[in-house]
Amino acid sequence: MKFYSRVEEIKLVKERDAGLKVGRQLAEYVTSLSFKDLPDEVILQTKKMILDAVGCMYLGSKWNVAKKITGFLKEINANQDCTVVGADFKTDFLWAAFANASYAQIHDCNDGHLDAAAWGGTSHVGRVAIPTALAVGEKLGLSGKEVITAIVIGYDVGVRVRNHKESTPSSAYLSAAIAGKLMKLDENQIRFAMGISGYNSPKSFPKKQADTNFLSSGYLAKVGIESAMLAKEGLFGPPLEDDRRLTKRFSERGLGKEYEIMTMYLKPYPTCKMTAGPLDAIFAIKKESNLQASEVEEITIHQLTHGMYIAESKVDVDSYYKTCEFNLPYIMACAIIDGEVTDRQFTEERIADQEVHDLAKKIKVIADEDLDAIYPQNNMRPTIVEVKKKNGEILTKRIDFTWGSPQNPINDDDLYDKFFRYASPTITEKRALEIKQKVYEFDKLKDISIFTELLSL
């Protein structure tokens, strides 16, 4: 048995009380927020996040690794309650949330939050929050207004609870908060649900891109729903884990007045967000100068020190697609040669093309401390791209606000184009337009099953 000194005991009590305070503040917010509290712009933003997340689910569902999840779901013979995106069957709502959240992470194309990524919160909220809300909402026959409100709550919980030293299980907290809200749990039950979910959530993910990396989102969605169900039955849970210096202390920092969903970015490319600035820069250079791969002598990318991981892994003609989505030289080479970066750049056939890898060898990434000094202020993720042509000409482009950030947003037409590109050919354009219409009418739906049924085959 370990014995604590009086000083250590006081410290432990303070940490426990702080954790309980966080849980109480969040639980009060979760139970009290209603749809009528939400400004129109927050409601509209939530609808856009739903459309974007569903597109990401469709994209993942047609990838080869998704077939393994599909096969598993058919084997377990679960209740056929809820929709699996892009599938011709239904499954239990727990496993529907698991599958759809997993699909959403198969490619790295999800929404994100820059501050949360920098300070230990949930950086990609939508890939857990929206599959969770859709599954529970469909299971319980809830309205669009109820589901929108729960999603907004999920974004606030995921982004605001932070811990830099040890990754806080904020994704598990947010899924439990969403499920608890939709199940109409009281304050204590919400607090316990989040505690149970955080305690039982996946604690470590592979450092290298593994074939099952995307399953983490699925389990985070599923454990949140399970924890809400357990709390509803009367089980207690531990206090929340966070870092008091980093967590946005709720009521005094805008909780219920400033909504984190409004500060999310959307991704135009299915790659790590750290690659977005360089991609924006190289596409701008190509547009202005019609740059061709044959003209390139060398490319230098000035990158944040924090983001140098996107140049660490070496890729080759037989590399795993997810590793390539996190390798900036490969991605930039594709952008120059193909004029685009979509899921098509990460097929086995494209990765096997030696031409791409030969160009990638001419691209170097260097850490720039001057850029570090302004990150992550005002949603800035700065980068500088310098292209040296064989004729000696130097082309330079700096990007501070990437396309898709709140300061440089994706417009509605581009968002729909992204959705349809990811959803096709699984669905027709007629179906895609129906889904888009229902998304923008989401708050008018009495039962969201009218929407979720459109997502199956």
C-alpha cells in the first residue's frame, strides 16, 4: 500500500475537486442547452459539418479496408436498428456508430480545430460526434433539432477539455455527452457517463499508420454510447481528466455563448492538415505560372517545427496509403504532376508510380522557427513554399490561412462538390442532392430516420 504525505494528500484532493468541478460544469451545460438557445449561424454550421462528415463516411466505406468491417458486422448478426453508410443492411446502433466513425477516419479528410490540436483536446471532432449523434438519434427516433443540439454540445466538450502532457480522452467524453443528451440523462448521469467513457476509452494508438488505425474513432463513438447506457442504469464513473491550465474553463470562458463548432476548419484534401498550406501554395504557383514537373530543380518547404512529422516517414512504391497521406513530399509531388490531391492519389496504382517518387526526392522540408513564433495565433498555420526551376527562376508563395479555415472558408458549392466526389459512385447525383436538401432541412425533421435512410444503398 502506498502512503501519502500531508502535502501529497492535499494535492490529490485539489486535483480530485478540480476534476469534479469540470464534470459538473459540463454536465450542467449538456443538460441545460436547448435548440432555441442556438444562433442561426451555429445551426447552419452544424448542418455543414454533418454534410462534410457524411461525405467522409462514404469515402471510407468504399475503400478496401472498410469491407473487413462490413464482413464483421454481417457475422455478428446484431439487431437491424440503424444505418451503416454506404451499406445494403442495417445493424445495432452501437455497431452502426462504430462502423460509421471508423469509415470517417479511413481517409484523413475530417473537420478539425487548430487550438485543440495544439493543446491536447480533440482535434477532429466530427468523425466521432456525428456518427454517434446519427446512430443514437436514429435508434430513438429523435428530431433534427435534438440531434443538432447534441452535436453542438459534442464539439464544445471535445475541443474545450484539454491536457497536453497526457492525452485527455476528450473524444470519449464528447461521445458520452452526445449520447447522454439524446437519452435525456440528468446532470449526475451525464457526469458519470463521461467519466466511465473516458476511463474505458482506448488509451493508446499506434504511432505508425497501421491498418486498424481508423478503428480508434469507431471505438470512441461506441464506448460513449455504452457509457451513457450504463450511467442511465445507475453506474457511477470517475472524475474527468484534464489540465486546468489548458482546459477552457467553461462558464467563465464562453460556454453556452461561444460555440466551438464555429471555429472548426474543413479539409479540401484527404491528407494531414499540416500539408494543407503547402498544397494551397503549390496550387497557387501552378495556377500563376503553369508549373510543370519537368521544370522543377528543387522545392523547399518552410514548415512549423510542430509539423515536421509529415516529412519524417519515408515512402516508396509499395507504401501504405495512410503513410502517404502523412508524407508531404509525396503529396506535393502528386499535386504538381496530377494537378489535384484526392483519394485517387492514394490508390496502390498511383503509389506504385516511380515518377511521383522521383519528383518527391527533389522536395525538402525544413523547420522554420520564425513561423513557430506565430502558431497557432488566430488560426494561423503558416508555411512558405519556394520552387527553384531548372532555368534558375525562383517561385515563392506564403500561406497563413489555409483553404477551409474559418478565415478562408470553403464555400457551399465547394463543400457539396467535396461531398459528391467522396460519395460517388456509391450513390447517384440525384441521391446526393436529396441528402444535401435533407441536411439543410435537418432542423425541420421530426424523425432523423428520414435522413439516415438515404445514406444506405
